[in-house]
Amino acid sequence: MTTADPGMQAVRAPVRGRGRINACSLPAVIPVPLGPTTAFIVRDRGVLLIDTGNPGDEAAILAAMRRAGIRPDDLSLILVTHGHPDHYGSADALRDRTGAPIAVHAADAGAVRCGVAGRFSLARIVPHQIGFMAGKTGSIEPDIAIEGAADLAVFGIRGRVIPTPGHTPGSVSVFIAGGAAIVGDLLSALLPGGRPRLPFRTGAPAAARRSIRALLALGPERIYAAHGGPWAGAEVSRWFGNEW
């Protein structure tokens, strides 16, 4: 592999999207509800998929792509925000269908390789059983290891990956041109429409709060999470901006 960015190891393949970036338009963020979680499609010159739901969710994601006029081979990159099965469960199946590489932070790469989110935790057992019924192993081998902040321009996306550890050591968020931030499980809500909180299972709450403040320092206009939201950046700032 060659170095695509100081923080991302990747093969610098040409962008497969069909159009050119329109400097007057912003990348589109398309939420893909998948029951208890949400994946996100970011459409720019290239197409980025952020998270993939549980095993078996690939059909719903491909259907959402079709509705948006996106072909499977338009997908430039599959980014997994962290190593929990409800975020990487369908990554392998989608790589098979689209040819897009899978990226994950190096600190969570071991978890996705082993299919581990705590050996006996319900968060692992339930998706793993779903995957078993679907004929999946519950583990993946990523193509790209993210080491730090990483520019997504090589994949045709005006945005960058930002390490936001706390929920897991290798949690990452994506900051998109125009001010959208997609944060995985850095934030969540107890109920639909609820206020932003730290997820119940946050490995290092103090680190998560530091990551939230670092994200807020970038001035996000809108923050999308896998469980709850979206929220205005100002709303999240009211809850977390002054926490220490």
C-alpha cells in the first residue's frame, strides 16, 4: 500500500464517481435508517458510505443507493466509524457487491478482524447471531488503516476523517465541506428526537468529551449520529461545549 495521507494508508485508485465536483454545491448527506442504527451516504464527485449496519443490512443500503441514482460501482469508500458489529456488520457484503475498499481506524482494526465488541456483550451477541443466520462470519479484514486525521479528496469527497476516541479507542468522525459532521456513536439519544448524550457504552467518557469539544471547535452546522439526531451544532455545544 502507498500513503494517501499522513493519517490514512490507501491505494490511490482513481475516483469512480461519474460526475465532477460542482464548486457551487455542497456534498449531499443521505441518511439510511436501518432499524436501531443509521448509515450515511455522502455524495460528492465520489460516493462515501459511512457505516454499514448489522449483517444482512446490505440490501437496504443498496436500495437506498439505487433510489439516489447511485450505482454499486460508484461507491468510492466504505468507512467504518468504529469496531462494533452494528456499524461494520454488512461491510464485507457491500465490498463484494461494490468493489469499494473498507477503511477503519487502526485502533479498532483488531476488533473488526475478530468480530469482537466484548466477548459476552449483547451488542456483540445479537448482531453475531443475525450474521450467523445470514451466513456471515461477523468479522472483516479492512483494506485501509487510518492512523490520524485523513483527507478524503482522493476518494472524491470534500471532507476529512477526524479521530474522535472515547466510545472506542479507534472511533472516528467525518467532517464534510459545508459544515456537516457524521459522528457514529460519539453522541447518541435515548429516544428519537432526544437531546445528545454520550452513549451508554462509552469506554472512556473523558476522552469522548474531549473529542466532542474538538469536533465543536471546527464549527459544525449539523451533526449526524447513528442513534438519534441530527442536531444543530449549536445545540450540541450548549450541552457539551463547556464540559470538562
